[in-house]
Amino acid sequence: MIGVGFLAPGRLVLLAIPVALGLGYLILQARRRRYALRFTNVDLLDEVAPDRPGWRRHVTAAALLIATVVATLAFARPVVAGETSESSQLIVLAIDTSISMEANDVSPSRVDAAREAAGAFLDTVPDGVAVGVVAFDGVARQLISPTTRLDAVRRIIDRGIDREALGEGTAIGEAVFLGIDAIESAADRIEEESPEAGTAVGTIVLLSDGETTSGRSNDEAARAARDAAITVHTIAFGTDSGTIADPMGGGRVPVPVNEQALAELARETGGSPIEAATAEELSRVYEDLGRSVQVEVTDEEVADWFAGAALAMLLLAGLGSLVWFGRLP
């Protein structure tokens, strides 16, 4: 529903003028009817005024009153409120696909819970926000560049974030660098296609259960994100009791979560360090992040719409008066 407000609401008191005119018109019409009833000879009245204007007189009067009301509304500077994304919002979900995400301390497993929670995140993202996905283990891979086609993003997440995609190593820094590149490329594309869109706002939401073991460091990634004015929110996912099967065949290997390293990365970029130990907590985290995407309420002044409508009503009143009565009202 379109909301209408006024930049100069105090001027609406002038609506009392058309209201007073309307009441005065009704009072005069009531008096005219009383005077008309004094003509007891109806035939004589028909001879004196055989072609009375009747309803046509009321049409022109009503058009004038409506034009006065609409012109007064235009004078109060009406605006239409609408929601638009704050500049162009670009979000990259960076999701850990290292072997440790196979741990089942989170049911059914860390990686399965992460995939489902990412889908819940897409359900809460406002329309018009572009979302991309980066997966990382020993290397970082861009699964899809930021796009507003969230159905395509959902399909990519379903196909690319699962146990079959898990690999050795954790390249958190590389994931941040790739997320920065994805955001900057999307921002350049938006600027070329829509120069009026304004500066793009980029955010990386990085989920991991470990610490960097390959590629560039978290500190390097944080500096690069700050230089690019990109915020990194980190989600430390899992529990300290998580274990996976030893790839060398030696039973179970503990895979605790390094909350401190992830928290430092978030804080250094102005982001939020978040911890989630269960699938339910992770879903709530993602949903909260989706709802927190800022939207800006913009007011578009539409006084010209009202002025045009008032002019149309004035023209209607003038034309009707000329055609029916041979004079202007």
C-alpha cells in the first residue's frame, strides 16, 4: 500500500476553506428550494424558467470544490513513501566446507545445518538485495556472484554445500579476499548499468568452525576489507566437543571451534562476532542478519500529481459552465 504524507502538514488547515464553501453552497441551495416552493403555480414556473440548469449546476460547483481541495493538498507538499534498499546492498555468504564441517555435534552435521540456515537467511533478505556465495576449505571458490535472483542462489547452496564438497584445509583469509572481489565486481557492474543507483554497500557473512591453515592470513584479509569499506560478520559454528573420523584411520579427531580468531576478524572490520552451537541457533543468527539488512525509506514529493488533478477539475468545471450556461463559473 502506498503511504502518503505531507512535508508541510500545517498548511492542511486551509482545507477549512473548501469545507466552508461547500457548507455555504448547501445552505444556499436549501434556501433556493424554500423560495421555489412559494410558487404555487407550477405551470407558471415552467413558463418563467422552462430550462432550469438542475443537476448540471451542481456538477460545476462540485468540480470547483474538489479542485480547491486538491489544490490545497498540493500546497501542503504531499509525498509518497516507499522502501528502497540502502544504495545497492551486496552480500556474500562465505561458508566453510572443510572436513571439520562433517562433525555431527550439530545435528545432522555442521555442513547440513549450515546449508539449511543459509536457505533461511535468503527467506529474510529484503527484495532487491544481491547475494553471492563463496565456499572455502583449503582454497576459496565463488559458487555464484551477487545476484538478486535468490532462487538461483538457493539452488547453488543446495548443490555446492554438502558433504561431498568437503575438502582439507581452511582458507578463511582467501574466502574474505574472494568475497571482496565478488562485491567490487558486482558494484562495478551496477554502476555501469545504473549510474543513478549510488554507491554499493558490501557485507560478507562468514561461517566457519576452524582457523586459517592455508592461504593469506586473517589479518591481511581484515586490512583488505577495511580498505574496501566492507564489513565482515563472522559466525563461529559448532561446539568444542565436535569430532570427525581420522583420515589416517586412527579413530576420532577433535575439531573444536576457534571463536577468538573469528571474533578478531569481525571486530577489525566493524562486523559482529557471533557464536552458534546448534542448528536452531544458527538459523536464528542467519534470520536476524537477513532482517538487519538496512532499508532506507525515501519520500518522493508528488505535489505535481495533485496540482495536475486540481487543474483537470478546474478545466472540467469551466468547460461544463461554458457548454451548459454560456459563461465561466
